[in-house]
Amino acid sequence: MIKNLEDIQDMWREDSVIDDVLLDEASLKIPRLHSKYIDLLNEYTLLSKKAKQESKKAKHIKTLYYSGKALPEEYEEEPFNYKVSRGDVPNWVSVDEEVMKIEMKIEYYQTVIDMLSDILRQIHQLSFNIKNCIEWRRFTSGV
């Protein structure tokens, strides 16, 4: 069920439309919307946690690699040919392509999580907005 950011935005554009004539249907739709977006939020939260674990592992491996402490059989690539001082190893690790790729994945997941959290806040507000709309109609019709 994993959707990308664009798909989720498109889904929310459709789901956020309320037919102002059929407010009862819009009200009944709220639990389904909540379920749909909470499922997505949970999936992306778990993906983010998994990516953070990948990041820790990759940083550890790259620290060993750049510090020259990795065993020859652990090299996925050629041994690092430069002598790096202990203080510079974190800098080399932080600009490593593999580490940066994982960090970007974490940022992407966090962006999706933030958006889904905002969507869920809007869904929580829907019943209040629908109630206000109904009360306004009663007021303007004199009932």
C-alpha cells in the first residue's frame, strides 16, 4: 500500500473535498479517512525507523573503512588508499555516497510523515467543520 509523496498528495486533494449538500455522508466518511491515513503514517514511520537503523550500520561500516580498521574481506570496494586522521573520519563518513543516500531516504520519509500528520489533524477537524457548517445553515435559515 506504500504510496509516494505525490500519490498521497493527490489522494488528499480528492479526499479533502466535502460535498456541502451531503454533509452527513462527509461526516460518515471521517473514520474511513482516518483509517486510511493512519495506516500510511504507520507504514512510513516504520520505514523511517528501518532507514535509521540502516544509517547506523552504514556509518559504522564506513567508519571502519575510512579509519583503515576494516578487514580486507569486509571491503565491498577497494581499500581506502588515504591515511585519514581520527578526527576527519566523521567528515568522510558524512559525505560518503551510500550514507548520504540513506540520509536522504530518512529525510524523504520524515517529509511524508509530517504531511500525513498534518492530514490527520485536518481529518480530526472535519467533524468540527461539518458541525459548524450545519449550525451556520440553521442560523441563516432561522431555524
